[in-house]
Amino acid sequence: MHNLKTSISILLTCITITACKQKEQSTINETEVLHQNEDQLTQLIIFDVFSPPVASRIYAYASLASYEAMRFKNDKYESIAAKLHGFSTLPQPEKNKSYNYTLAATKAFFTVTRKVTFSVDSLKGYEDKLYARFKGMLDDSTFARSVAFGDTVGKAILKRAAKDNYMQTRAKPKFIGSNAPGKWHPTPPDYLDAVEYCWGTMKTFALDSSGQFAPPPPPAYSKSKESEYFKQNMQLYDQSKKLTKEQKDIARYWDDNPFVMQHTGHMMFANKKITPGGHWIGITAIACKQAKADAVKTAQAYALTSVAMFDAFICCWQEKFKSATIRPVSVINDEIDPQWLPMLQTPPFPEYPSGHSTITRSAAVMLTKLFGDKFAFQDTSDLRYIGMQRHFDSFVQAANEASISRYYGGIHYVNSVNAGADQGKKVSDFIIQKLKLE
């Protein structure tokens, strides 16, 4: 009898140990799941070659959905969407019911992603494996309840996306500019029509309108060698002839052109890379990991940074197509050197202000608010795409370098990068005040 009791005791102990080990193996790193979700989205955006403005829309809605589900894990976090334009009251979890909010955030994230991107089949394997891991660690009712809640949040976010004027911008004819003096027209080497020329009509999240922080007009077009306008072209042209290795590296590092056309004789091919917004989503991930941010803080950082960039793109594009300023390559070819080409490939839209400067400063200001103004970090966001990484002592230092990179690359004037940076700062300062971020 004693031996039987001993055997049963040993058996129960083994079962308990095995169960504990299985439970340990089935735990999930919540913050890492959120980072992986965003990375999957970045890869999808690269694959589908979304333009930078459209990519900002995708990041914003998906990241907002993730946060609005994730925030219920910590009562101190409030809804972001409730303080933005056009969002209806979002779903709430049932009281006294169990939820896994990381699972809910993941479901909300991909519910949105699947509606605002194209190649969603590429996500299936990732999602299936992730949901299987959650299913292995949760009881059936908690799993089902969490998935249902996340899906409901995602669909509520999509209701706003359906009325932000995006679909109306899809039906517009192509914009090929004008031959009027000083006005933008397609640029070499591929002479593409303009990207997203109606983006200024998109409904902003936080700003009152797309023209709220319009920069002052750019220098008036002039062929006079004594004019401010002509002098800035000579400044850029002269600078392009004496770029240092460091300046070339800076230009190349921050290019972030999602679809650069390469020409070799009669052959032509394209290199796909991250967008400027995708680069700063990567920096957001680095900041969260370095600061050891928890899952809710991480979801908040992605949401706020992407919201800031979304509104910044709308403001910037509104001014770009309002002023419709000609690109340096067009002026220099006509008036200074017909053989000259900038180091970077000129993007297909007007020059003023610099889009990189606007959105990178908006992201930098928001991240500074979240993580501090002396946040040093190693930026590895572009490492797997171009094999480069750089160190920065602050987010604003990184944004400043991104701005001047466009001047080194020969595609923007100094005045334009400064105007864009000022606009981006104003956008995020306004959002921070509107949301009353502490």
C-alpha cells in the first residue's frame, strides 16, 4: 500500500512538473509580438511597393487598432482615437471577463492590415503560427473572446478609414505637371507622373486641415543670376561637385526611396526598400526595445508616431502641389549644366517642401516626447536593406541628418529642408498638445 501511494505521488509530481514546463514553453513575449507584427507589415509594404504617403496611412490605421485593443491591459492609458477626428466610439471589453490583450491587439492589427494592403496571403503563415501559440496557452473561451474583441476593434477603425477620402483619390487622372516657368514637370531618368497629387485632400487625424501649418512660399522662380532662387540652384550644383564620403553616405543612408529604378544599358530593374515612414517605424522599435517599454507603451509609441507621420504627409503634400515647385535637376539642366544629374534619383513629385524633412521631424518630436531628448541609439533600421547603420545622440539629430541628406543628394534646396522640418515640428507639437500627452 505504501509503495502504491509513493508511486501515485511520484506520478502526480511528474505530471505537475510537465504541466509547468509546458506552460513555461507556451508563454509569449508580448512586446516582441507587437514588434514582429509591425515588421511583417513593413515587409508587406515593401513587397507591394506602396508610395510613402499611402504607407503612412497603412501604418497609422493598423497601429491605432493595435493600441486601442492593447491599452486595456493598463488602466492609465486612454484612447487615442477618441481624441482624433472621425472615429466613432470604440468597443470596450466585457467587465469581469478574461482577455489576452496582446492577442486582441494582434487580431485588430491584422484585421486592418488585410483591408488596407494587397498581398495579404503572405501573412497567413505568420498569423496561423502566432494564433496557434496563443491557443496553446489560453483556455478556449479566453482565446475566442480576445480574438472577437480584437476583430471588433479593427473593424471600428476601418469605418474611419472608409471615409478619409482615400478612395476618392484613387479615381483621379494622372498629374504630369506643367511647362510653365518654375513649375514641376516629370524628371529624369524615368519621367514618371506625380505620386499622390491629391494627398492634401485626405482627412487629417488631429490637425484642423491640411493647410494648418503651411510653410511660407518658396523663393520666387527667376532666371536672374542675382536672384535668391537662382543662387540656391548654384549652391546645390556647386555642393554636388564636392561631396565628401560622409555626405555621400548620409545621402545614401536616408534615401528610403521604396522603388529606385536602376539603368544598365538597355536593361532596367528596380530596388525595393523601406519608405521614410517605415524607417521611422524601425526607429520606434529600436527605442521601445532599448527603453524596455512594456507592451502597452510599445503599442502607444507605434500609434502616436504613425499618426504624427500621417498628418505630416498630408500637410506636406498639400503644399507640394499648391506651390508645384520645379525640381533642381530640371532647372540645372536648363540653365546651368545639361548633363548634370543628382546623386539620388529625384522622386516624382514637386520640390517644396522636403517630404523627408517634414515627416522625419514629426516622428522625431513625437519620439522625443515619449522617450526623452537625449536618447542615444544605434539605428539599424536599414541594415538588412542597404547594409548600413548609423549612431545618433537623439531623435532630432537623426531627423536633422535625414533633412540635410536631401540637399546632399541633390534633390532639395536648403530652404526646402528647413521649411519641411519646421512644418513637421509644428504638426507633432500640435498633436502632443491636442492629446494632452504627459
